[in-house]
Amino acid sequence: MDLPPLVIMGVSGTGKTLIGRRLAAELGAAFVDADDLHSQDNKSKMRAGVPLDDEDRWPWLKSVASELTSTPPPIVACSALRRSYRDYLRAQAPATFFVHLTGNREIIVEHLARRSHEFMSPTLVDSQLETLEPLTVEEAHFLAPIDLSPAEVSRYIIERLPHTT
Ligand SMILES: Nc1ncnc2c1ncn2[C@@H]1O[C@H](COP(=O)(O)OP(=O)(O)OP(=O)(O)O)[C@@H](O)[C@H]1O
Ligand SMILES: O=C(O)[C@H](O)[C@@H](O)[C@H](O)[C@H](O)CO
């Protein structure tokens, strides 16, 4: 099936990496983790529990956009928290479709407590939730619940993905 460029988005701990990687394997698409595109300065900041600001995020979003324009279109795990960030990604890769992994704070905190991460501090969850701007009808998207097993989340998404063939 031919897919548009996909952004698996949401706050830290929602499962972007796990679910994005799984979807890519199931759909035969390339997977890009935006975590791998951060500068060392950004990583150090997050490791110290300091939220990134717009200035930190713009160069990173530029790298994310460049990945999104690859052929064939990849599946990209990226927080994409603010509308302005998503508008920029869509301006660069206009067919971009967003899947927003959504769940309550409790589940997210539980996920974060169970994992270890190269640089993301679990203390950043509240700043992530405050920064998040919900998707609007102008953005091609759907929400996917995370209170399911990883296999069920992937299935939920695959059943709803837009495709061109
Ligand atoms: N549906 C799920 N059920 C159970 N565990 C999950 C689920 N989704 C993710 N997890 C687990 O929660 C933790 C966080 O997932 P993951 O690293 O994929 O999140 P993320 O959104 O990429 O986070 P970050 O943005 O901080 O990198 C991992 O340990 C992952 O295995
Ligand atoms: O936008 C941001 O604040 C950051 O980029 C984070 O969201 C990280 O990329 C990621 O979620 C942690 O691994």
C-alpha cells in the first residue's frame, strides 16, 4: 500500500518510537526517529531536565522535514507538539499525515517509569503536556489511544491509515 509521509506524534512516553518502529516493520516503510536528529546541545538540555524552547527546536525540525520528504515516504516518530511546528513540516512535505498517540498522564508516567532513555528526562512530562497544541481539522490526522497493547495500537492505526492504492 502506498502511504503518505507519516508523523507518529505525541508527548514523550506515549510510544512514538515503539509504535512507529513497529508500524514501519509491518508496512515495509522506512522508520526515522526524530530523537536521533537532535543536536548534542539539545540532548544535554533534556538530560538535565530543561525543556527545549522554539529556538532549540527549529534546526531539529528542519532535519525532521528533510527526512519527511524522502522517497518512498517514511514513518517518522516526532513529538510535533505545536501547531507551528506541524505547519512547517506540512509546508515542506505537504502530504504529511499525523497520527497522534494520546493517553492520560498516568499511563504516560507509567511508560516513562519503566524505560531508560539516552537523554530524555522523565521530569519533562508536564512541560511536554503544557506545550502540546491539539491537532485541528485543517491538519490531516487521527488520534490513536495508547491504553492498548503495542500490537493493538499498531492494528488500530493500520486499519485507519489513508493510502493512495
Ligand atoms: N501501548 C503500550 N503498551 C505498553 N508499553 C508501551 C506502549 N507504548 C509504549 N510503551 C513503552 O513505554 C515506553 C515509552 O515508549 P517510547 O520510548 O516509544 O515513547 P516515545 O513517545 O518515543 O518517548 P520519547 O518521546 O521520550 O522518546 C517504552 O518503554 C515503551 O516500550
Ligand atoms: O519537542 C521536544 O520537546 C523534544 O524534541 C522531545 O519531545 C523529544 O524529541 C522526545 O520526545 C524525547 O525523546
